[in-house]
Amino acid sequence: MDTKTQKRVLEALLFATAEPLTPALMRERLPESADLGALLQSLQDDYSDRGVELVEIGGAWAFRTAQDLSDLIVLERNEEKKLSKASMETLSIIAYHQPVTRAEIENIRGVSTNKGTLDILLEQNWIKPGRRRETPGRPLTWVTTNHFLDHFGLEALTDLPGLDELKASGLLDRRPAIETIPDLFDQTEELEDNDSEDDQEFDVEKQSAEEG
């Protein structure tokens, strides 16, 4: 397969899918000798002044409407679809603090997170399960998806509004949010110590009663 054919195959693949394609998926359809980076760059150049353009979204690639034309072809329609305050808060926490566990989300929000809240974000394909924490219980973490980036018009998470300002002000702490939760082990030890003291007092009182 010559370079021209490789480029045509890649172009067809990108047009045939609505979701952004990762380099791994593209390489499955191309010969091992194909220079994927050069092919993508060539396609980008070909579409640089067209009605659609080839863009990178979170490491994946897709054809999208040229940005300078988006306002001219937008189709407006009313669609009732409300996202609850809890869902918006949870999505924001995941976006800015990912990877983050459910306990960490609850710690940041200050309230428990209903399972339905995460289900709604999963149905929208805005979040997905991440790696498990290497901590007791190995809790599951949550991260945003490429669909989240695509939906909100972001190329990467670094494009999140106010990210640099939050970091500079110290309001965005990159440490796991769970670290701010009081140490449960220390609390347990304290409770056990108190229980032990209560038992000792009870034994002394019992002994005094028997002697009396």
C-alpha cells in the first residue's frame, strides 16, 4: 500500500466514525511501515482551509466543523435537559481533581454523593472509571472522557477555564482529596483507649462492690 492509498484509508476511517479515533485504532488499518504522524499532518494541511478540519482531542483525532464557520451553520432547537446542581458539582470536581474517588468527591462537596449522580454522568459519557487507588480497600477513581472534551470544545484538560489561576491561588490541591479526611485509624485507636479506660473503671467499681 503506497503512501497515497494509506492517506485515503486514514481519511475514510476518520470520516466513517463519529467518535475521535486513537492512534492505536488507526494503526490497526494501516501497514506497519506507515508514518501515522506524517499522514495526519498531511491531512490537517489538506483541510486547513476547508469547511471541516482535522483536530486532535485528548490524544485522539476527528474531523470537526471549521471553527470560523460554526456560528453560521448552527441549528438552534429547544431541548429540555436539565443537569442537577449535584451533577454539575460532581462533574466539576472530577474534571479538576481527576483521578478522584467517590469518597474524595464527597469530602470536597461536604455531602454524600448519590449513586444516581454518577450514573447520569456515565450515561452522558462524560466520565469513566479510572485506576484503583493503591490504598486500603483499593477504591475506584473517576476521570473524564474524550467525549467530555469534545462536548465542551476542549482539546485537552489544560484548556479547562481558570485551571492556571486555581493552581496559582492554591485552591486546586493536586494531592488526593482523601488526605484531608481525619485519620480514621487514629480515631479508632482513641476510641479503643477510651473504651479500655471505661472497662478499667468498671472493674474497680465492681471489685469495690464485692468487697463491700
